[in-house]
Amino acid sequence: MVSVEQLTVEFGGRPLFDSISFLVNPKDKIALVGKNGAGKTTLLRLFAGQQQPTHGNIIKPKELTIGYLPQHLLVKDQRTVQEEVELAFGEIRVIQQHIDKLNMEIAERTDYESEEYQLLIEKVTHENERLQLFGATNMQAEIEKRLLGLGFERTDFTRQTSEFSGGWRMRIELAKILLQRPDLLLLDEPTNHLDIESIQWLENFLSTCNGAVILVSHDRAFIDAVTTRTIEISLGRIYDYKVSYSKYVELRKERREQQIRAYENQQKVIAETEDFIERFRYKATKAVQVQSRIKQLDKLERIEVDMEDTSRLSLKFPPAPHSGILPVEIEHLTKAYGDHIVLNDISLQIRRGDKVAFVGKNGEGKSTLVKCIMDEIAYSGTMKLGHQVSIGYFAQNQASLLDENKTVFQTIDDVAVGDIRTKIRDILGAFMFGGEASDKKVKVLSGGERSRLAMIRLLLEPVNLLILDEPTNHLDMTSKDVLKEAIKAFDGTVILVSHDREFLDGLADKVYEFGHQKVREHLGGIQEFLQYKRMQTLQDLERKQVIQKADKDDNQSENKLSYEARKEQSKLVRKQEKLVAEAESSIATMEESLAAMEEQFAQGDSSAEAVETYQRTKRSLEQKMYEWELLCEELENLKQSL
């Protein structure tokens, strides 16, 4: 569908991409991964036509439609939500205006028998048929479906877009793009401004949509649920894996081990060659051999290893000073913006050492309650902070509050006081801002790098209450994992506002659900909470089904599968069982081959060819195991439908 051929992009003479080539097929669901600054957003912009490559081409069919959702939007506040979303049906609006114009002409004419009048009638008929083809009759239903799925209420449809935050405006833009049903959908961090329920809705939509999707996201659970192919950008090259992200992580580890071995072997050869050149450089009898070795070195394609994989963000919060038993105690708190009540009569207690998660739809009061705790906004009711509570606060927009004209070092130096000033370089190095990176201006940093820089502020003085409002936005996978481990090890109290399910899993021991002006406490982690929510949804569905069944008692027989249908279904089950058995047989054969090769290795046969065969067989086994899992899932679904 879309072909990338020898694509090269250079910035300041340095290549970001170096002659990369790959193909995007219809219905591909691709995760674009790589470290911050690798060029993921740049590649999406190239696909969208917003940037041109230095060399090479991106070949697209003329009729191909592309929808692109960038990380940051420039929006105009002149319409209601409904009017803004209707812009997605631009062609329908043009046709409708043409029909209205033709109808006015018809109404003004009286020559009913003339050819001109008949021609107008034919034009109106033709335009109405075009309108039907474009799905104009379902337009309102489609708009409602997308907006409700993304978390909007029906009452929001008539509100001005200017009344919404940047995150909600991003949702409006996402709704417009989804309504256009593009052949290729480009999404750059779409979950940054979505709550858990909206993320789950988007997962289902993208997994089942007919078009191709290229996705950049640091939400591991999200990309695992949506994508089936992973393209990694590393050191200007791409590595294409026809598997989900979880499988890619395993395969990438193997590739990297091979890459390191090849690098070490090459370095050994280079060292030996350079030593030979130095020893015999001035001997006339060896002049020809020396020149030959020099030419070999010049022609040698040097193997590079992405060193960021070996440098790991080292984050450890200082020991928490002792605090009272109840760091946060809230009684009968109410907060309203004008007539709009966000929180109504809220009471809760957070105990020392608790790690709690604030979850719920956007706009339900999570960040508002955090601001109340921080005493940044006025409220009614009682808010008590415990004895000797000191707060470390990371706001959603923390990264954007940094002075872009300052260097990384200056940014930290300006806020550091006391003995900690002597350790600034060490702290920056731990956050992968060592060496020349500390002299970079903030304005050239990526979103993830800015978030890391903002996170350093939390380390400048000991605190016993950490409040983190969406701390994982723009952080890459590695940084998120390290932050998660640091929070686990922190011996103080933690309040987390996050929509990242994978990040919260195993971290929060209590969940506060925000919704309908109230806060509800759920004991247990995020998985228990999600399981509870799914059960609620299933119960609602069950109730609906019972009602429907009561309405259709006379048609019960029609709801059952006929004998012929069951017979056909049984055939499909048997066919699927055969595919599962074949996959299991292939897996068993490959496992036997691997075992035999491992025995050979144990006996000393470890040639490069044998190792390569072993690795290739192992990768094939992993791919076959992945296929077997999918086949088993399909079989289970078929059996359930019998």
C-alpha cells in the first residue's frame, strides 16, 4: 500500500535515517518504537507529508487517505464540539449545499415540462444518491458513537471547544480523524490525554478497524492490545519484527546479543589489523601487505551498537522523613467552578505508607483534588495535612513549565540549594544527562527528556508525600520501568494520577475511582479494579439481554442455531482443531531439533553456522508459539458459539 524506498533524513549533516526501506500493507497494525530522539515523530510527519526527506521516497497511491494525530495541536475555538466534529464530513457538507442550491432553483421555476427542469430533477436525484453512498443518513449516529466512546457526554456536544482543556481538544481531533475512516491512521502518543475507559474503547476500535495503523506510544498494554507488527528505529536504521511488542522485546534481546558478539569480534579483528600495520609500516618487505590491510580497514563497514541500551536511568528517591499516621485527611470537601460542581461532599483518608491511584474519566476531579491538597485552589470543607508532611509534586504540565532558553545544568542549578549543589553533575548523569548533554538547551530536548529533567526536581530535597500527576506522559519504556521501581522502593506515601494500566499494575495498593462528583474507594490494585469494572459492565449487559429476551419470547426458536448452522459450526471447530494439532506438532519437532543442537554444543560443536541455525530455529519456534496461541483463542471462541 505504502512503500518507503531508501529514505534518508539529515539534520545538520547528521543522518537521522540512513537509506531505510519497508512496506506498509493494508490492515497492518504497526508499533513504531525506539529511544527518545530516534525519529519516530519525524517518520510519522514524513508519512503525513508535513516534512520532506533529504533523499529517497515514500510512494503512496493517489487515492490513499491519511489521518494524522500529532502530539501537539494548534486548535481554533470558533465552533461547538458537534460543529467541529462535523468537519470530518466535509464532502457530505459540500454535496448537501449543492442539493440545497438545486432545490431552491427548482422551487423558483414553473416550467415543469421543460428539459431544463427535468435536468435539475436528475441532478438532485444524482446528488442524493451520492449522499447515501457517503453515509449521510448515519452521520449523526457515527458522531455520537465516536464522541461517547472517547468520554464525552451528550451535554458536551453543544458546548464551545474553547471550554475544554488541551487534552479534551485532542480527543475532538481524534474523533474527527476516526470519522474520516482513513486508509492509513498515524497516531503519535494518542493515550496521553485519555482515561482508562477511553483507552479501552480506542483499543477495540483500532484492533477491528479495516485501515492500516502506525502507532507511537509508550503505553505498553495499549500497543500490545492493538499492534501485530513492531518496527524499531535505532541508529538511523530500522528493524522490522512481524510480532507484537511483548514478543519483539524477547526477539530484540537476542538480536542485541548477536550484535554485541559481532561488534566484539570486529573490534578484535580491527585491533589485530591495526597492530600489524603499526609493526610493519616501515618495513619495505611488508609494504604491499600493509597497504592491503589499510584498504581493508577503509572498506570495512563498522558495526554500531546503540549504547543507550546499556545506560540505564538510575532513580532513587531520598529516604522519607517521618510523618504523622494520616498524611492526608479530607472531610466533606466540595469544589465547584461557577455552577459546575466537580467534587461534592468528598471524605477520605490516606495513611502513611499508602500507595494510592486516582483513576476515572478526564474532568471528574482527579487533578482538581490534587490541587486542593496542594492548596493551589479554593474549596469548601476540611483538608488536613498530617504532622511534618512535606510534599514532592509533579504536575501534568511540569515539563512545559521549564525555561526553554536555559541549559539542562542551569535548570537544576537555579533550584538547588545547600549541599545538593555539589552533586548536580552526579544526579544529571544518573538521569542520562551526563557530559555534553548537560549543556543542551531545554528547547532542543524531546518530550521524554524534558519529563526526566522535571523529575530531577523531586530529588533535590527529601519528601514523605509524593504526588505524581501523569508522570509517565512522554517517558519511554525504560524510564517508566525505572520510575516504577523507584516508587515501589520509596518508603513514604504516594498519590498517583495516571491512566497507564501497566505502570499502575503492582504499584498501587488502593484505587480511588472518580465519577459523578464522588470518589469511591476500591481496596486492591489496578487489576482488581479493572476486573470489578468489567464485571459491572457484564452485569449491565446481562440485564439488557434479559429485557430483550422477555420482549421476544415468541421468537425464542429463531435465536437458536439451526441444525444446519450447528453442523457448519462443528466443521469449523474440527478444522481449527486440526490447525492447532499441526501447530503443536511443528512446535514439538522444533523443540526436538533445539534439544539435539544443545547436545552438540555441550560436546564442543559451537561453530558460527551451528549457532546461527540454533538462533534461527529458536526464533521460528517463538513465532510458531505465538501463532499457536492465536489459533487456540480462535478455537475457544468457536466452541463457545456452538
